Amino acid sequence: MSRVTSALRSPVLWLFLGLTLTAAVYAPGLGGGWLFDDYPNIVDNAGVKPASASLASLVSAAMASPASDFKRPLASLSFGLNFLASGLDAPAMKATNLAIHLLNGVATFLLVRLLLLAMGVTDAKTAGRQAALMATAWMILPINLTGVLYVVQRMESMANLAVLLGLWGYVAGRLRMRESSGGFALATASLILGTLAGVTAKETAVMLPLYAFLVEAVVFRFRSSADANASVDRRISWLFGVVLAAPMLAGTIWVLPRVIDPRVWASRDFTLQSRLLSESRIVLDYVAWTVVPTPSAQSFYHDDFLVSRGLLTPPSTLLSILALIVLATVAFSARNVSKPFTLGIGLFFACHLLTATILPLELIYEHRNYFASLGLVMALAGAVEFLASRTPSLRRPMFLAVAALILLWSGSTAVTALAWGDPLSLARELARRAPSSPRAQYELGRMYIIASNYDASSPLLDKAYAPLEVAAALPRSSILPEQALIFLNSRMGRPVKDAWWDSMIQKLSMSTPSVQDESALSALASCLSEQRCAFPAQRLLDAYLAALDHPKPTARLLSMYSDFAWNTLVDHPLALKMQKEAITRAPQEPTYRVNMARMCIVDGYFDLADQQIRWLESADIGGWLASDVARLKKQLREAHETRQGSPSPRNLAE
């Protein structure tokens, strides 16, 4: 009997049960398909589909992410390896994501256990059981579902695996410094290597030194001894000066001039000021969505959010700011009586310092809470433990409430995961949860089209029109609904309404095109050039011109227009001019130089083609551009041979 009791108290058993519960909760969602940003980053991204496991192919896959200028090579490489193992298979990709999430659960257990021991709040076995319980709670939180089943957000979960392990190593090093003279090297290496590894998956890992700083401030107090009267260890102060203060200052100097430029915000329906006001409400919403999730909180699409235009527009803006100030004040005041609560709230706020302040990102995404939610779990556990220790009569009711919360979180995640298990089921559910979201309604219409397989006799085909029309008419919608309607009717040989073109052109004229708008134009241009669609090229030209009639169009849009001019308008001088402008806007992006070289070879501008090829060779680190360079050299050589005896190669200046 004593052996059974001992086994039941084992932290390892508790953790195993938590991992098993998490896997069971997520299992129904593994059979679903792709969604939203999965398409540009994975499905439509040839770069993450390597032909072989050669070094050049893998390096090319690692550098293929269009999501960031930093390329996020580790995450992109993982997509490439997934492709080599199972092809373009969403369930296999999701299974990999779940495995990473479970690894993060183990890392969370290790980190929280050490933190509890460092805080001295409990003994080793109790710390292990509490850590296992907190890790389980974090793994099954509904708000973290998109970090698992939304394939592209492997970027987030992989980055946070490095963050969690980096923090674990830092705390282990600091505990060793308490016990002996060693440990500083481990703490330093954990911060540096954890950050460097994490940012190769996603830039959010740059917050690791800030998280460690909060751990230091709350738990270790910059001393190498547990003695409260011990002096500050100057090595720790210098460490954070190097890994936190200096990079933060440099980052601020680099970012600030960009974010105060009004042109940076032209493609958004909010300004810097309205973003900051709005994020006060959003961050408070994140707290509510984490602790007490509702269907609307798990709607994935939040593009129907009402932007704050002033402190009282809406009034909840001021109330949210005050509530956040109160929460921060309470956390600071509790630093000597409940360190887990103080540290948890601090980590939650620190996590949102990057994505909920001045950067011109979209306002809301649930996956931004992947690490932040751990802070809330710690804070909740700290508050429960503190109240239960002060009022023993509340211990049983409070732990029953915690058990009920875990049951609620498990059930909510399981229900949502079940919807994620089928693309059409998910589209219907998300449209139901967010009836005012243009993206949710568009996605429902798009999924009806896909499910119909363009079969005119399918009842699903006609169901697509209603949600697409609704999406097109909703405020702040992109041109994706109009694009889908034009695409559908054109492919099916049905009349294309002028109203759809007019609505598209008007939207492009009124605001700077978004990434989704650019993708919609590109999809229409490809459909037309490949002769899968039949509509007047002039209407698409009008749409492109409306999109370009804004200050500083993106390099991506310029390159797309170049392709349209080359393939459809057959205006080669215009195409070359636009591609050259794209290179000027994004000189480090090799795709535009490859396109430029191809065009120049065809039109006989061999010197300029050779310039682009030489640039590509100089940028070919690890052979990731080798296939493009070899193909272009072959085309250039063949073009030279074809022109022998013909007039001299041309100069673009002509």
C-alpha cells in the first residue's frame, strides 16, 4: 500500500498523466487541414518542399520563410523536414506540433519545479507535484490551441521551447551559484544560446533575457547567496547590462524612427496611438480568455475588433488601463508574500511588451499568449496557495475550484480541437463564433468552394455565395471575398458581376493594400495567365493601378505587377521597370533578382542578367541558391549561343 501511495505522489507520474491528457484532448484536431497563414508559409511556399535531404536543399528550405526578414530558419527547416518525411500532409505537420507542445510541457515542468525550489515555497516532492499540475494546466489551456493545431505557429512553440530551456538553465545556474562558486557560466550560456536558438524559429524569443531579469528581480534579488543581507553580485548586473539593456537600447533606436512614421501605419486601420489604446483592452481580454474561455474568445479571427480611438471611445478603454494598473500594483505589492503571483504577472506583462505595444502588427492573435499564459497559470497557483495558507478553511473549496477550472479547460480545448479536425466543420464553427468577422465569413465561403470541387451539381457550391457576399460587405474587409467570387464565377463560366470588380477597386483605392490584398491580386493574375479564368485583363489592370496608387508600394506588390505586365499585358519594358523597383525596395530578397535575371535573359540584357547572377552567387551561403544560379547560368549561356551572329546584347538604358 505504501508503494502505491508513494507512486501516486510521484511528480513524474503526475507529469505523465498530464502529457497523456493533453495528447488525448488534442487528438481529435490532428485530422484537419490548412488555415490562413499556412498557405503562404507552407502550402504555397515551394521553398519548404525540398527535393532531397541534401545540404543545399535543406539550407534553401531554412531560408524560405516569407513571414519575416529574419527568415526564421529553424522553423522553416522543420517544415522542410516534415515535407521530406510525409509530403504536404497537414495531419503529420500537426502531429509534429503536438510533439513540440508536449516537449514544452516537460520543459515547463522542469522550469517551474526549479523556480518553486528557488523561491523556497515548498519541499522538493511537493514542488514537483505542483510543477506537474501547472504544466498540465498550461498544456491544456484553450488559448494555446492555435500554438498547436495552427501549423504555421510551430514558429511560436519552437521559439518558446528554446525560451523555456534557456530559463531552466538560467535558474539552474543561479541555484548552483547559491550553493557554490560555480554556475555563472551555465546561467550566461543558457541566456545567450537560448535566445539565439529561439530567434531562429521566431523573433519573440528575444524576450528571454527580460524574463530572466524578472526571475532575478523576484527570486534571486541579484545576489549569489540566499542571505537577504548579502551584497549584490556585480557579475549578474553586468550580465543583464550586456544581454538585456544594450540590445534593448539598440532595438529602440532602430525601431522608434520607423514606428513614428505615419506611412508605416498606412496599411492598418489604426494609428500608433489607437493601437496602444486598443491593446490595453486586448491584454485584459487575454487574461479573461485564458482563465475563463468562451467560444468568442476562441474564434481565431478577431478582425471585427472595435479599435479604440480615445480613452472613452469606447469607455472600456479607460477602464482597461485602470484595471491593468491595479493588477500590476497588486503584483508588485505581493512580491514578498507570494513570489509566484508576482513573477507570473510580471512574465505575462513582459511577454506582451513586444507584441502589444508600438510595433505595427495586427492587433490580436491568441498564439501570442503561448508563453504569457504560463505566467497567468503561475499567478493563479500562487494566489490560490497564498489564500489557502492564510485561510485553511478555504483550502478544500479552492482546490476544488482549481480542479473544476482544469476540467473546464480540458473540455473547452477538446470541443474546439474536434472542430479543428475537419476543414469545413472548422470554417462553419469559426463563422458561427465570429459572425462579424470578414475573415471568418470569407473562409467559410472558400471552404464551401473547395468542398464542392467546382462541381456545378454540388449543393455546397451555391452555399459559398452568401458568406462571401457578407464578408465583402463587412467593414474593414480585404478584397479576398471579391477575389473569390470573381475566381469562382470565372472558372465555372458564370457571369462575373461588375459590382465585385468595383468593390475591389474601391477598397484598393481607399487604403494601402494589405498582404491579403496582394495575395488576392496575385491569385487572379495567375488564374488569368494560366487560362483557368476568363475575365477582362483591363479590370485586373485597374485593380493593380489602384493598389499601386499609394506611397511606397511594397516590393512584393511591385514584383507581382511585374509578373502581370510580363505574362498578361506582354509589356516587357514595364515588367522590367517594376522588377527593378522591387529590387530597390528589397535589395536583400533574392526572389526579385532571380525574376529580373530571367526577364533580362529573355530580352537580351545579358550584362544586367549577369549582375544579378553574381549577386546571387555572393549571397549563396550554404548552397541555398545554387539551383537558381545554375539554372540562370544555363539560360544565359544558351541565350548567348542563340544570339551568336545576331546584333550585340542590349543595354537596359536603351
